[in-house]
Amino acid sequence: MSPVRTRLLDYLERRGYLNTPAVRAAMDSVDRAAFVPERQKYAAWDDTPLPIGRGQTISAPHMVVMMLEELQPRPGQRLLEVGAGCGYHAAVAAAMV
């Protein structure tokens, strides 16, 4: 785990967003920087939405965590995500199923 990811995930735990080991492991397994434009990579692990082009943004990590903590996808389940943007939500959720 990179120090930047660890710092963000620890922050999300302290703030009460991140509560389960499965969600933490999924968030740690997907590099958010792979889903943002090159000019935004420096901020990929900040807890903020980032522009990804065409007027869209990638959600702040706490929003992804909130979604997954509520949904609690489990291995073997199927998940359909429609219109979530750049694929980051889907990639993190896929890491859980």
C-alpha cells in the first residue's frame, strides 16, 4: 500500500466513512490515478472530486466508500453500475465481488 493511499484510507476511517475491511481492501486495490487525466494525477488520492473531461468529475473517495459501505457487495454477487463516469466506482466495486 502506498503511503498516500494509507493516509487517505486512515483519514476516511477517522472521519467515520470507512468501516469495513472489505471496503478498505477494495479501495486499496484500485489505483484512482489510473482513472484521472495526467494533469490531475498529483491529486488522485486527495478526498476531492476531480475533473475528468467533458464537464464530468470522478467522485471524491469518501463518496465511493459511502456507496460501498451501504451496498456491501459480496464475492459472487453481480453488480450493475450505470452512468457513474470514468469506471472508478465500478472497478472498486468489482474488487469486492
